[in-house]
Amino acid sequence: MRHRRVRFAAVVLAAVAAVAVVPGLAGPAAAGSGRSGAGGAAALANPGFEAAGSDGSPTGWSERGQTAASYVEPGGRSGANRLTHAAEQPYQVQTRQRVTGLGRGGHTLRVAVRASGGQRKAYVALTDCGGPERRLDLPRTGAEWWVEVALTTRVSTGRCTIVLGSDGDAGQWAHFDDLTLTPTTGESGPALAIAGADVSHLTKNEHHGAVYRDRTGPPRDALRILRANDVNYARLKVWVDPADGFSDKADVLAKARRAHALGMGLLIDFHYSDTWADPGKQFKPAAWADLPFDQLRQAVYDHTHDVVSALRRQGTPADMVQVGNEINGGMLWPDGRWDNWDRLATLLTAGSTAVTDASPRTRVVLHLAEGGDNGGHRWWFDNAVARGVPFDVIAVSHYTYWHGPLGALQANLLDLTSRYGKPVVVTETAYGFTLAESDHETNIFNAALQQVGGYPATPAGQAEAVRDMITTVSAVPGALGIFYWEPTWTAVDGAGWDPADPTSGDGWENQALFDYAGRALPALRVLGDAAKHKR
């Protein structure tokens, strides 16, 4: 065993720097263990790893396994130092702290982490608390961004042990910093209300013969398979007059009835187009192309009110409605483009007002792409708020291979929910399970995007990507959940991406949650686990 590496500026700092005091705490904890303060709040010894022994071991913590692989070094999130797990050979190590004097009930551990990914195990855990061990795997973050993770357990014995664990190979690493342990409501941890799926393309796929199966067994209804795996929300896009007739009002109403019958919530996504709307294109519906602006605003109101009120009349009211899809650059170009904010705000307000007029309990959602772009999102929502656009929820799309690391997403979500006082939700994400093709249309997710995304394009890699997205979002106070984009869009002849071209193919099938034999992939089970409290 090699000697422990010592990589820190100040080996021992003042005792006050070695203790995190939760508000309301009476005083510092003794070195080597944390003790509770007033009201059961915990003071952890050396939670920021600013103090260490001469060999680099973190003051106030014990270690098990190959202890040389657990050491303090510079590069903390908020302070000078961090705890690192790493070695030049395969290693197993735990860094542990026993906390005593805790009140009965739920307690939440929050830890800032970074991890290389690829380890056999890399996790935070709460054990010896009076019930089963609670463990959370670290997300694959890369070295640039920290991600905060949160884990909750029920304490019934007055004590609990925090475990930071790694089982990795040479070159694989994990960083830990800024721990807190606080009383909380609930026992299962920060739980997302929504484990959702955008199934807009499903009826077109079914029309052309798509078949779906559980991991074993005969063909079944795809929505029933999703629901059986605890997916509890459906997202449905609305096009005004699509060439193929799918995703129009009638098709949306039919899918809404199916989802509602399974007890699923509904998010309705207005594109205000006859085809795809996203940051690169926001085409007006053909019927609206030449309307003067006042009539265009009225068309937005009328179309929105018509669909939302029809949903309510048939007994399937929308829980949430998006006014526009990925509208970073505005919508209904050129009238509502980003460089004409007054008109964009007028159109957004027309859509929002129509939603609440038609269904007063439905929440209005504004949705941007590029979930890690904090500067762009602040600029956009500052403009919307300044012009009085009414909305209830902030939504983002985040594909790690396009939009950047999970740490950037989490930092943006934390800022948005704090700055604007609104809950946040990730309404689009996905990842590939293979690089193989299943039809003539070249897949969007390819080897280059796999390299950027950082996860292998395998069923296990896809499941890990979904798990890490859930872990990242669930630690954000005010986060509602996530939606996986088009998990049922498998490749079927005739069900291509272009509503005006029946010969178009499917560039998304390797990011579906069903494989090329139509069988559910492991990531579907992971997605359903996002919502600990099911509808």
C-alpha cells in the first residue's frame, strides 16, 4: 500500500472551521463525532474538510479499507479543501462519521460531490439510524462542476452514521465537500412528484404497427407498460394542423383519455405550429401566416382555449400547460421573436390567459431549452417578468450531450427557482442505449455525442444517465420532476419524424426506452423510481 498523499495548504485549521453549525445549534461538536443541537439539528465535525491530520486524513472522520485512498487536498467547493477518494491502483475505502443526539424523525443529508464515473461503487449513505441503510449513488459529473445530492432517512435511535464510499480502479475518483444533516419532513428523501414521459408520437407509431413489451412477456399497450413502471405523467404536444393528422386536437384528446384512465397527470405542450418548434425554428401555422398581429394574438388565445377547454369538458383536465416549446428565441416568428419582446410578451400572455380562463386550476408553464444556460435564462425570464407575463412553473430541456454537465443544470435550476419564486421541472431529457441503427434515418445520438455525454451507449449507460439526472434534479428545492422525451418512439416504417413526408425515418429510436425488439429497457424502471410518492 502506498503512503497517503498529503495535498492541502493548511494541515490543521481553527476548530470553528471544522464544525458546521446548523441554525439553532448550541455549540460545536467534539472532534471525531457530530452531536445534535437545539431541536435535533446536527453539528457535523469537519463537514467541509478544512482540517486534516499530518497524513492527510480528515479530522473528525474515521476510515475503513484502503485508507491511503481517502485524503484531504485543495480544491473545495466553498472552502479551501475537499475530501478525495482516489488511488493509483484498485481501491475500496469508506470515510465515516457517527452523529449522536439526533431527534426522532426524518433527517436529510446534503453533500456536494464530483465523480469521474465508472467506479464499481461511489456513494453516500446513512446507516445505523434505526432502520435499513439508505444509499445514493454519485452522479457522473466530471471535474468542472459540483453537484449537490440529498439523502433522507428516518432516525429512531438518536444516532446515525454518515458513510462516503468508493470502490474503484486506478484513475477513478470522487470528491466530497460541504455536508449538512438537518431534520426534515418525510422519510424517503427529497422526492420528485413527476416521473414523466413525452408520448406525443405514440399514436402514430401504433398506427403503423409498433409493438411494445415488458422485459419479458407478450406485447402490451405501451402506456400501460409505462404506468406499470411507475411513470405517472404524460406530456403531449399540440400542433395546429399537422399534415399527417397526429398531435392535432383530436389526437391529443384521445391520448389524454388513455393517460387519465391510468391515473396519469397531463402536461400539454403547445407548439403553435403545424410542425416542430424549437430554438432553431418557430414556424407559424399555415392558417396564421398572414394574420395581422392583433388577429395572431387572438388566434393564440382561441387555439389554446379550445384545446384546454375540450380537455376539461371530457373529464381529462390538464394539470399543466406549456405556452410554447423551447422558446429561447421566442415563438411565431417573426412577430414573437426574441428581438421583439413586447410582442412576444403579448403572445405569451394571450396563451397564458387562455389556459386559466379555460381551466382555472391548470398551471401555466414557460419552457426553454439549454438547461444549463443561466445567463440566457435569466435574461429571458427577466424580460418576461418585467412585462407581466403570467406563469406558474419554469421548465427546461436538458440533454447532457447538447446542453452541458449536470452541475450546470443544477446551478441554473437552483438560481431560477430562487430568483423567480417558481417551481422548476425538466420537461425533456434522453440518452442513447446503442449506436446501432434500426432504420434508414441516421440517428441523432451518435459516437460523438456519446463522447460528450460521458456515458456508454448501452442499456446500463442509459439507465445511469437517467438515474444521474434524477439525482441531480431531486436535490433542488422546488423541483417537480423530469420527463423523458419520446421513450416510445421506436423505428416503424411510415412513422417518421416529418409529418409531411411518410418516407421519413426515425432518428430517435436509439434513445427510446424500448429496444429494437420492442422490450422495455432498464432505464424505464429507473425513470419510474424518480417519484417516490406516486399519484
